[in-house]
Amino acid sequence: MHIKSNSSNGKIEGMNSKLRGFTKRAFGFKTLKNLKITIFIALGKLNLTPA
């Protein structure tokens, strides 16, 4: 891919690695919804500071 488009897949691989870590710890979540919320908070770059 790098030769044709002169880009790297490093960002995607990094995110994939983080997602695999979440799914390995997923045994602690009671529902898939809770896992999804955790992923969105960690990877979504949400600003959670009070207004």
C-alpha cells in the first residue's frame, strides 16, 4: 500500500491493537453495549470535562 499511495497503515494498526485489548478485557462487561461505550470513550476523543 505504501508504494502506491505513499501512506502508512500505522494509525489503523494502533487502533486495532487498542480494540483487541478491550475485547480481551471484555469478560468484565455484562453487555455488549457497555463494551461499545468504553470503546467510544477511549477512541472517540470525547471531551468529558464539565462545562
